[in-house]
Amino acid sequence: MSGKVIMLLGPEEGNKDDEIRKIKSEFFSAHPDAETVNLYATEDIEASLDEEINQAGLFSSSKFVTVKHLEEMKKSAQIERIVSTFIKTGSEDVLLLLLSSDTFSPFKNKEIESKIFFEEFDSNKIRWVKQEFAKYEVSILDDGIDELLFSVDNNKAEMRSAISLIALYYRQKGKNSISSDDVSAVLRRQKGENGYTLFARIAEKDLENALLSLSSIALEDSMRLVAALSVVTNEFKAAENALEISRTKKESLDSILKNDVEIISTSSFASQRGISNYRRRNAVSKACQNYTADEIKSIINYLISSDAELKSSPDSKSAFERIIYNTIVNSGRTEELEFYQKLSL
């Protein structure tokens, strides 16, 4: 006997969802009466995980057990032992599916079948967006695609939902060509802030509106805060790269940002050249103007080191507020500003 464990990693939730549907379809074809169990790694799951994968259900001996948000799980030797034991002696009628937005596995066991879903390059996403709109018998202009990629979290799951909303809205109105204004008109009502709009306010050193932007993101879904921090970090990396290029290339900053700057996705393995979206390009340009090269370098190091703190914090919104404060006010230094003047004799 041996239990099967599949782990799906990475930030590209749309492709990951497609893989999950495929895995479920194959499993339930072989086990039509299987029970479905969902667990969350943010909870204390050791006992419940052990019970669910090793004990038969009430109505079936087959189970499809999913552990979500694995990136939130603190390293646990006990959980690793539970999973390793299940692989060796568990029931073949039980499948354990582990899901994480990180690209690194928290387990050392090499017998776990894993697959990483990285973000796609913009050129691939543009083609995919056009194909998705075509399914609804509407087309989208290039500036509309730019607006969509700027306004929606950088994964196909979020984009697929937004595309459906936009396409159905305008098809009902008899409009078959969608522009950037059309996209923003729908998304402004449906979706508020994201990592890119947060970065734009940080780039302008607008502390008040940056904190309001953060509150909006946290109110919609606190799990999006980690993704927002990743976006802010990578946009500062783009600003750093643009300033480096500007030292040797005699071109305008906007031209460098449009054609030469290196853009790094949420995964450290994918990059491309140039920022096509004007609003995103303008935000990075503001960061280059409002922060020095040394400050940007300090901020990047600070944001990278803050990632673990944000993931482990019991109050991620408050932790992110401190990160924004130290970025805008202290340029990446961690000392807190004193709100009162100490008395001296």
C-alpha cells in the first residue's frame, strides 16, 4: 500500500486551477463515491491532517484531501512525518493534494510529486487575453489589454474572472470592441486596489493614500497582501534597473522604461524587457524621481527581508502598514519615527 501526494506550487493560479480540475476528474472517475475534505495550512492542522488521510470516511473509504495555502504553514517536522508515513503506508484510495503560491516546497521528501506554475511572459498573456475575449465573440484593443494587465492581479484565475465580467457586460450592450476606458469603467465598480496601485502611491510618497490602498486590499482578501508585497518589491527592482541603465544610455527615462528595463515576475525565474503599460511605467518613473538609487536599493533589501515577517504575522495588515511606513518615511530603514519629542533636562 502507498498513499499518493501531489503538490502544486507557484503564483499562476489560473493554470493551477486547470491542473486541479484534471487531477480531480481522474481521481473521481476511479473513485466516484470519494469524500472531499478541505484543510487550511493557516490552522493548526497536524491532528486533523493525520486523521483525514489515515482514517476512512463515514460513507466511503476513498477521500480527496486538499490542503490550501501551504505557504502560510510554519515548518513542522510532525507534518513532514505524517506526509512521509502516508506516502509509504497510506491507502491507495486516498489522494492528498497540497497547494501553495510559493515556488519552494516546505518538505524535503523527494517522493512528493510536485509541479510549479510560474507566471507567463506578457507576450503570452496578451495572446491568451485575446483568445479569452474571442470566446465571448468580442475583441479587445491593445490599450484595453494594457489596462486589464495593470488592473488585475497577475494570474489567469483573476484575469479569467475579470474577462468574463467585462465581455458579458459589453456583449449585452451590443458592443464588440473593448477599449481601455471600457475595461476601467467595469473594473472600477468591481475591483478596487491591487499591488500596482499600491506601488503607485508609494512611488509618489503618498503615505495616507498608500495606507488607504492597503486597507482596501486587506478588506477584499487579506491573503492578497503577500502578492501585493511581491508586486511592490518587483516594481522597485524595475526602478533600480532603470536608474542603472540611465547611467550608460543617453535616452529619456520613459524610453528606458518602455524598451530596456528588466521586469521580474513574481517568480525569480522569469523576466522580460520593457513596460508597455503607461500608468505602470509612470509609477516606476515617479519612484526613480522621488527616491535616490541608494534609497531604492535599501528599500528592496528591506522589502525582501519583510516577506517572511508578513507571512508569519498574526495581523498581516498591521505588519504591512509598518512596511509601508518604513518604505515611504524611512526609505527602507526599520527605525520607527518618534511621534513625540522627548523631554531633556
